[in-house]
Amino acid sequence: MITTSGLTKVYRSRGREVTALDGVDLHVREGEVYGVIGQSGAGKSSLIRCVNLLERPTSGTVTVAGQDLTALAGRGPRAGKELREARSRIGMVFQHFNLLSSRTVQDNVELPLEILGLSGQARSRKALELLDLVGLADKARSYPAQLSGGQKQRVGIARALAGDPKVLLSDEATSALDPETTRSILQLLRDLNQQLGLTVLLITHEMDVVKSVCDSAALMESGRIVESGTVSELLATPGSELAAALFPVSGDTTGDDRTVVDVTFLGEAATRPVISQLSRTYNIDISILGAAMDTVAGKQVGRMRIELPGRFEDNVVPIGFLREQGLQVDIAGEDPAPTPESEPQLVKEGAK
Ligand SMILES: Nc1ncnc2c1ncn2[C@@H]1O[C@H](COP(=O)(O)OP(=O)(O)O)[C@@H](O)[C@H]1O
Ligand SMILES: [Mg+2]
């Protein structure tokens, strides 16, 4: 639904050059909620602004719903007609809502509809429909100043949906909100994704956001995507930074005469008594150093750090047993094999 290839963005200001995007290949499937996470300055906002051509990429292409936006003329407010039309089908939600304080809630939602040239009656019908959809039917005549942060963001979302977009882009939409309001806004995005089949690309610096709503995620560092995949793929990738951050497990890993192993249980494997089977089958004592169960992207996931007596070589068979049960098994304290520079650093299906 959204594909960028070789996307770069270099800002030039006062004789200095800043490379904000350095060859980004992103692929967001139709109907998924895709999270891009990274620290401040990683290039996340530049990425999202290049996806809807608010910024013109320095090089590379952006395709949304099969249309190559980079081939269309103009940029920012000087976009040509075709680009403006394409952009009206991409909704955008902002961290600071960007509502006009002098206009009522309904008038704020009507604004993009005015630009699209809808008549007064059609505009007001559509705006009220959208406000109903985001749970604000009773606030149509209020002004932004009379709303809470969460309500303002609901107005922002209603406005973003005015052009019946297939794609919604969200740049830190919940970063100005408290945790409870964040949850309700994320739930709204999830509901819209499911009810309207909306594809959502969201940018965040908060791991909890990825954890609660995203089907897929990418980690951005210094203008590059360093990891990406569905959340299940990431959790099943040895050494994945995103997986470790999504699902941390603690416990000491040192020791010569013992083997420490991280076991990840996905889906129904989480409910099977694998550890007691392992203990009984091989007659070994297993210590549990750390464990957690959680729901990630709507799926039950468990992670456990266990200790087996003896060196790794002595435990090849029990570890093989765990892998045969369909579990992800990582030997703790071992670095995963480095990815060669020449290979795209994308998570591949069935990666060992
Ligand atoms: N309009 C701009 N002009 C110059 N540099 C910019 C501009 N916008 C962003 N940058 C720089 O590009 C880099 C990436 O910024 P940004 O995309 O905003 O990252 P993020 O959203 O992840 O915090 C930063 O070093 C930032 O200072
Ligand atoms: Mg940003």
C-alpha cells in the first residue's frame, strides 16, 4: 500500500547539509498498522513528510496505493493538481493537533471538505458523520479550547478522514497525551483500521504504542531502517533489538558450567507445558531466571530466560527439543551473527 525505495532526504540550510533519510526502503501492506519507532532525530518525521510529499525527497520513490507520488509535480503548498488529489486521499494526524482555534469543531472537520469543493450541506453531513465515528457527535459546536487533549486529537483524526483516505499517517499522535488518553486514541486508530480497512503508518518514539496496536514495525536509526518485519517475525528473530525492547527479559547470563537460554513462546505455544516436558524428558533441573507474559499486537507472547546445567555443548539435544516444539530459542549472552553490509538489513521470513 505504501512503498518507498531508496528514499533519501538531505536538508541544506546555511551551507550545512543534514542527511535525514539515507536510503529508506519501507513496505507497508494494505490494511495493516505499521509503526516506525526511533529516537528523536532519527528521521521519522522526515520519512512521513516524504511519504505524502509535504517534503520532496532528494532521491528515491514513494508509491501510495499504486501511484508513484514522486512522479507528480510540485511540493508542499505548491503541489500540482494531481499531487493535491493524491494527497487528499492520504489522511495526516499531528502531535499538536493543528486545529484552528477560531473555528468550531465541526468547521475544523469541514475545512478539508471546503478545499475539496463540497457544498455546504454535503460538508456538514459528512463532518457530523465523522465526528460521530470518532465519538464526538455532541461536540460539533464546541471550540478547540473547550476540549481535552484526547478530544482535540479525535477532531484531528476526524479531519484526517474527511477525504475518505485509504491511508492514514500519524506523526507522534499520542505523544502529547497522558497514558490513558493514549490508549483510547490508539484503540480508535485500531477500530478505524478494522472498520474502514484503513492502512495506518504511525511514527512514534514510544515502544508501548508499537506493542499495543502495530501489526508490523520498523526501527529507525540515523536515517536508516535497521530492522523491520511483522511483530511476530521480529519476536522470532534472534538478536532483534526491537523484539528485545518490545519484550524485555532480565536475568544474569554469566557462568561457565551452565547454559542460559531465552525462550520465546508465540501464540498457542504459550499455553503448552514445554518446560516441564523438557525437564522430565532429559531429567535435568531447569532454573527460571526471568519470565514475562504479555499481549503484543493482539497475540499472546511469553518469554522466559532459563538456565540449564552444563555447557552449551552438553545442551545441544535439549535445546533442539525446544526448537522442535516450535519455540524461538536464543542462547543468552551470544551476539547474533553480524549482518553483512551488502545485504539489505530487512528481516527475512524464516530467518534462522
Ligand atoms: N527542515 C529541516 N531543515 C534542516 N534540517 C532538518 C529539517 N527537518 C529535520 N531536520 C534534521 O533532520 C534530522 C531528522 O529529523 P526528523 O525527521 O525530524 O527526525 P525525528 O522525527 O525522528 O525526530 C535531524 O537531524 C533534524 O535536525
Ligand atoms: Mg519527529
